[in-house]
Amino acid sequence: MNDKQRLLALAVVLAAAVAPRLTAADTVHAAVAANFTGAANEIGSAFAAATGHEVMYSFGATGQLYAQITQGAPFDVFLAADRERPGQAEREGYAVPGSRFTYATGAIVLYSADPALVSGADTLRRADFTRLAIANPATAPYGHAAIEALKALGVYEALAGRIVQGNNIAQVYQFVATGNAELGFVAQAQVAIRDGGSRWPVPSGLYPAIAQDAVLLNSARGNEAARAFLDFLRGDAAREIKSRYGYGPGN
Amino acid sequence: MLDFTGIWSAVRLTLELATVTTIVLLVIGTPVAWWLARSKARFKEVVATVVALPLVLPPTVLGFYLLLALGPEGPGGAIASLFGGRSLAFTFEGLVIGSVIYSMPFVVQPIRNAFQAIGDGPMEIAATLRASPLDAFWSVAVPLARPGFLTGAVLGFAHTIGEFGVVLMIGGNIPGETRVLSVAIYDYVETLQWTHAHVLAGGMLAFAFIVILAVLLIEKRIGRSTP
């Protein structure tokens, strides 16, 4: 190899190293609450098809994601499972003021892999089970909603000893699907597109509405792709996907 | 305000789990280590590999398989049904099973090494003195391998204390039952209760330092005592 060839080789290597970074300008990094996983993936595909931008998701419990954002996690947008954390992000200077909006309202479902177990509120009153799975109420709004529903039905005290906590709503579904817990409060979005098992959509009057807010994070202030993604999230194509997963419209 | 009951409950549970796990591991790990050290069987290293697997596997792999194995469709569910339960997940017993598998290599390997270091000599001498194999094992092999037992017990105990991924996947975060230290720290960090997280995390840091230092000192003493 002479010097010229060596230089050329170096240029090729450098180009290969830099190329993904250049395209990365069009990649939106989104921190997304676990309950929105299925809908988010479909919306991501539709967004890519419509705009050519890519979106990369990190799924987790809202509290966990928020803790990461306060520590400078490289996210552009934050799709929480509540309104508190995006509001807090705005107040504490992690998010762009005025960019916050409700992108979906979630619902909880009492769900069991056993087709005969869940019939309604009676299932909770009869208490013919050993383990009831919920998401960690301290970090996951769906867990908090589940606790409120149990209290509204007057069965919380009786069932408290049988509750097992998933780290987020996705883990609750794992616990129930594997039969380790006979039943659990999952997000409607998780079971809306699945058949089988038995389920009871918890009446919305029994728990505070799970309004889910999205917000543009500070590091993405000038990121056109991130703004485009938030616009897309509000649009008709996304609305159709969200309603198929059982989410109410946002604003 | 610091909620010390939550912290204390997690600490006590973790110490209980590590103690029970270490005892179980010494009981079942010793014959395994002895067999691995003395056997001439060809498939010996295959067994040694199986024992060592948790060193390499991510805890999520163990956690996933354990979640299925402990559940109503798996052997764990069958055992649980004998006691009126339906799953060993979300129980202290389930965590012990997970921890035993997870920490096994840390106990078996040092004991096996210690048995191997003894060699055939002392056992043959014991046999010429008409000691039965079992007698020779207890009165010759075990005392000579004592440093290996000590290292194995300390490492097994410490590794169980530090366990996180497996517990997160099969524990269900029940205070006093499956909410161990590492999970409690995770929760405190997530809910931004960082003062609590600092108390526990700082304690773990000091504990880990002491444990590793102790193991190094044990090994140094052995190095000096063997000619």
C-alpha cells in the first residue's frame, strides 16, 4: 500500500464511521411509557413511511424514564403514561415550554390468561386467586390507577396481601401471561389486539383518567424530525392506530 | 424524612436470602465440587460447564426461564401445588432457587480448586491408615480444603447480596418477601428518593469492598501457608 492508497482507505473508513451520524440527524430518539409499546411501533412505521425519518424507542416505566431524562439521557421526545412527569420536565427545564400535549388517554383492564376467571368486579370480591399483578404504583400510572380502582371497589384492604408488582405494565402482562399471577391490571392497549383469556374493562369512573402527555425535550429544541414526530403523533393516521389499541383521543 | 423501616426490611430480607442460599450451596455444592475434583469421568467438564453457565448468561436469560419453570406450567408450580400455592414466583423460596443457580459457580469453583490442590497423597495415606472414604473425606479433605470453603461461602453470600436481574424478573417486588436490597435501590432511584438510594448504595459499596478485601486476604494467607 502506498501513501495514496492508505489515505484513500482512511477516507473510506472515516466516511463509514461518519455516515450513520449524518443520517442520525433524522432519527428521533423517543422515551416511551411501556403501555404504548404496540401502538408506538405501528406509529413509528407509519411515520417512517410518511416522512422518511426514523424513530427509535426506549420503553420503560414513566418514572424510570423521567429519572434518566433528569440525568441527561439522549432522548428527543418523552411520551409518558401520565401528565405529571412531562409537566415536571417542563417546569424543571428539561423540556421545551409549550410543547406539551395529551397524545392519548389509557384504560386499565383486569385480565387473566384463564378464559374462565375474570367476569367482572365480582371476580375481585370473590377473591378466588392467590396473586394479583399490578404495575409499581410509585412509578407507573397504570399501577396507580389499579390501586385507585381497587379502593373504589372497596377490596383494596382485602387484596393488598396478594398484590405482586411488575416493574412496569409490560412485566405485569408477563406475570399474567405465564400464569405466575392468575390475573392482573394491564393496559387495555396490551390486550386490545389479542384474543383469548378473560377480561373486564374497568369502568372509567373507578379510577382517575390516565391522560398521557408527550413533550419535546430540550436537547431536541431545533430538531425538525422530533417536531415532525410530535405532529404526526397528533395526526389522523396516528389517531386511527391509537384507537385500534384502545386509547382515547388526546387533544 | 428517611423511612428506615423500608430500608431495614430490604436489608434483613437480603441477608436472610444470602444466608439460606449460602447454606444450600455449601450442602449441594460440596459433593459436586468433590466429584468434579476427583472423578475421571469423561463428561466431567460438561457438568463443570453447566455449573459455570450463570457466569456468562445474562440474568435476564435465567429470569425468563425461571419465570416459566416456577410457574403453574413448570416444575415449580407442581411443587407449589403440594403446599396449596400455584407458583413459586413471587415467593422467598422461588428467590432461593434462583439465587442457588445464579451463585452456584462462585461456591463450587473455589471448593473444587481446593480439593484438587490436596491431590491424591493425603487421601491415600488416610486409606492406608484404614480410614473409610467418608471418614477420610471429613477428617482429611474437608479440613485441608477449608480456605476453599471459606472463599466459596464468602463469594456465594456476596454474589447473592448483589443479585438484581433475576429477582427483578421473578420477585414481584413484595416488601419483606421479595423486595431485596438491589430492587429497593432501583425503586428509590426511579422515584427520585435519592437520599434513600444513597444510604443503601453507599452501604453496598462498603460491603463489596470489605468482601473482596477479605477474599484477597484469605487467599494471601493460603498462599503463605502452602509450601
